Amino acid sequence: MQQVKALGHELTLLEDMELITLDYDLPLQNYAYEEYRASSLFAYFVATVEEAAKQLHPTFDSPVLELGSMALTDIGEYMVDKLLQ
């Protein structure tokens, strides 16, 4: 879970720097998202949310897996090209 949180933070930083876009409303066509739903990490997430939902005023009450895609922006592509030179 810590690794997933760290990766999410790093992706958010790259998005804030306008190097990538994170598009949760544009899932990839024909991508094997089912492997995420079948993972032990997602099962842990579901169990954690279900436990939290029993509390008074829970922060979360339903486990949702956001499907989406990410892509380099023009600035991101430029930076990658510079790094590869």
C-alpha cells in the first residue's frame, strides 16, 4: 500500500509540473483492468473501506477503482527528448 501511495504522489507531482496528464475519465480501450480488481491490494482496499464505513461519519464508504490513462504532455515529451540526448 505504501508503494502505491508513493507512486500516486509522484504521478501527482508530474501532473502538477505539467509533464503528464492523468485522465480518469478516459480509460484505455481493451486494457486488462480486471487484474487490478483481482489483486490482493484491491481486496485489502475493499476490506479497509468496508471497515471504515461502519464508523460514525466515515471518510469513505464505498471502494471505487478509478480507471483511466496517463500521457506525456508536450512539455513532458520535450523533457524526455532532452534527457535522451
